[in-house]
Amino acid sequence: MTTTLTSSAPSLGSSVEARRTGPSLPTLVGLEMRKSLSHRSGRAFAASAALLGPAGMALAATDAEFGWVAGPIGIVGSMTGLVLLALGVVSTAGEWTHRTVQTTFLLVPQRGRVLAAKSVAVAVLGAAFAAVSAGLSLAVIAAVGVADLNWDGTGQALVTAVGAGAAFAVIGAGVGAATANTPAALTSLYLLIMGVLPLVRAWNLELAQWLDPAEATMVLAQGDAEARSIAVLAGWVVVATVAGWVLTHSRPVD
Amino acid sequence: MITVSGLTKRYGDRTVVDDVSFTLEPGTVTGFLGPNGAGKTTTMRMMTGLVPPSAGSATVDGRPYGELPNPGAVVGTLLDASAVHPGRTGRTHLRLLATAIGVPAERADEVLAQVGLTDAARRRVGGYSLGMRQRLGIAGALLADPPVLMFDEPVNGLDPEGIRWMRDLLRGHAARGGTVLLSSHLLGEVEHTVDRLLVIGGGRIVADGSVASLLGADGAVVRAADASALGAALEAAGFHVEPGDDGALVVPGARPADIGAVAAAGGHVLLDLRPVQRGLEDLFFQLTTPEGTLS
């Protein structure tokens, strides 16, 4: 640490030109995207989201043959979405866990604006990383798949993977904002999707199909049960976002 | 100007801030003093909209903090130096704040130099000491060179050089027409920095006035070559004299000038003569202890 200390400039604000209004929504979205990728955990989630799918496809290729593109792309979209949940959670709950939410709300007191910017930011990042993941996975499948690979429905599978990436990230941001606690949000989300919903499936298949966002992503990518799958993903996005919105507005920053 | 009016915070049946009112004028440094748990931090959080008040209001230039168009350009706030993501570098942290406030990104480097953190700018905040985090928090508050500075316990973790630097910074800010609110639980940390003291205890403002008026002299201490002769002379002049430490004489209610006059008249050689300062602790006990319980 340097020991050179200097005092302030001669007259208040004369040397600094500050914006007179609050940040625009696009500025806030850009800021939130930078925040998400400004530390190692954020970059690790981003890299995992982009690379886990293709790595999984490459591993699977050692033991199985790919005959149809849309099927594995649906699985990749679902896996990537589960990773992107964490990116969303960290963008909101991480602020409360590290107490940085204090500075965030001091500079932008309109909590709804901050939350909206975070949701858009993680949706854009989620879609981008899901697109990279799906694109790389597609390349792996094309390289190791059977000679007469079935490309039917590939377009819908890719769109689903990218859309699910955005949706899962927004769901994570909503649940993170609602819980204000990163470990609690991640534990409850993964326990619910990977632990409780499979049990529900064993007990009542139809109910599970209306609740499970990971399965909804897979079947939508494969062109099945489209309306139900979109409803399931949209339902998760709405419930998580509303819960995050309500609880963020009512919570004091102590 | 900052106006706080009847600010109150209750948690259930516990009142942590009770009808607090004051105004802060430009060109002054106000010390917000009280022991831990007195309600300083909660008051400052209500003033900045982080905690909703149960009653009362606080305004900055006539508007609630949350309705300022760009609050970071008007009020530079440091409430909790640990509220920084440990995985970001100091420079990245400040550049993110610069975007939110709407000042050029280069301001991050300028304020890092101003607080003496240039060499640590590219290190992750997780590796910073408490004093370095305080400096980083102050750097963030200075980004827009705002007219109001509000710091909660900023001296924690600072070394003596840092405390002196902070004093110069805040005095300089007030001299340029800025408004400063500085909280502390230790008078010694801020008594040479502030013009005015707001003393809070049990959630209520128990004193509000200049440092001199609240902690002014309450007698004098004198040491003389012949203490017993001077003591007799002072008694003869009508003063009550008490024995102090190390041969000193304590003269309650006397000004140093009064004692000097008696000593000069009698030709007494003085070794030391100074006013007795009341400490904040004494003042605090005096203000917060219910009458009748003092012994």
C-alpha cells in the first residue's frame, strides 16, 4: 500500500462531471452484466454453463451413439439451464450475502429498477452462454454422431436451449432475490428440482410434468408437449420473479 | 442541507431510534457520537432509505434520499466498509460504482490515488485489511466529489496517519462548503475533526452543540514548585483546591487565567497549568443517567 496521501480538489464537484439523472435501464443492465462476470465465481459459473454441455456430449459419445440431434441438445439445454440457475442466484442473493446490496441501493434506490436490470442482464448472459453451449454441443454431436444423423427439429431444439438458458437464469435471480441468501437459494432450488420433483414423478407423473422445468426443457427441445412445457417454464419465471420483487421491496438493508 | 425530523424506528415493542431530529448545514462537520447500539447506524440507514422509518422523515435538499435523481452524486456514503465483494479488485469495484453514479471510469484511479490505494488497486478486496477497506469505501464515496459526505465509523481500522488524513479530508470538504456527518463511538477519534456534536444514547439525541460548549473546561489543573504555598494562596483567593495526581492541584470551576493571576500576584513558580476537559464518557453518563441515581 502506498503511503502517499493527498487531499481533495479545491472546490466541490468542480473537477468531476457526474450525470444529473439516475442510470438508464440499458446502462443498469450493462452494469449488472459486468458485475456478474467481475469475480471468479461468476466467471466459473459462466464457463461451466458454456462448457459442461459439450463436455458431457463428448463423454457420452464414448459409450453411446448419437442418431438424432434434437434429443441430446434438449439434454444439454436442461443441464446448462441448471448451471445458469446459479448465475442468476449469485446476481441477486450474492449481493445480500456479501452485503454489496447496500451500495447498490444507495446508488439506485429504486429496487424494482435494479431487479429488472438484473433479470434482463442474467437473461442475456444466460441466453448467450446457453447458445455457446448448444453450438459447441452441436459440433460435438456432428463430429461423433452416426453418418446419417437425423437433423429433424434441430432449430427448435437450439431455440429451446437458448430460451431455457435465459429462463433458468431469471428463475435463479428471482429465487435469489426472494431468499437473499446464496447457499439457501441454491440448496432449495437444486433439492427441489433434482430431489423432490423426481419423487413427485414416481408418485404422480402428470403433476410432475406440470412442475419440472428441467423436463419441460427437454421435451420442448424434442418438439413434444410444447404448450405445457412453455407454461411450466413461464410459470417458474413468473413465480420466482414476483416472489423476488415482493420480498426485495419489503426487506430492510441492515 | 439535510433535515431529519422525528425519525423513529421500532422493532416490535423495542424502540431503537426515538424521535431523532436535527439539521446539518453546509460548511460543517458534525460528529454523531454515542456508544455501540445507541442508534447511530439505524438513523443513518433510515436517512438513506435503506431501512424504512416507523415514523418521521429525512430529506436532502428538501427531497427524501430515494427521490434524489442521482443520489450517489449528492451524498457520498460509507456505512459498512466490509460491504464489498471480496472477489473483485478495488479498481473493478470502483469502476462499477463509477458507472452507476455516472462519472468517468478514470475517476476510479483518481480516488484510489486520493486514498492511497493505488498500489493495491489490482488486488482482490478479500486480501485487504480493515483499514484498506475503509479507504476503499471512502474512495467510493468521493467518486462524484459530492456535496454531502456521510460516514459511519470510518476511523475503525485506520492507523494514526490515516486518522489524520481523514481529518484533513473532512475538514477540507467542509471548508469547500460541503456537509459532513461522521459517526463514532469514541470522542477521541473525532473531537479534533468536528465542529458540532450530536450525542445519541438509547435512541434519543441527548446533546447537540459545539464541541467547546459540550466538553468545555470544568476547572483547571496546576502544578507549582511549591504546591502547598500556591494551594494556600488559592484558598485565600476563594477557590476550592483539591489534591490531584503527582503533586498537582485541581481547582474546580476556575479558569487557568484566574490561577495564573493568583500565582503571578504571589510570585509562585508554575510548572504546568491547563484546563480540565470533560471526557465524552463523563458527559455521556451525566446526560443519560437519570437524575437522583447519581451519587
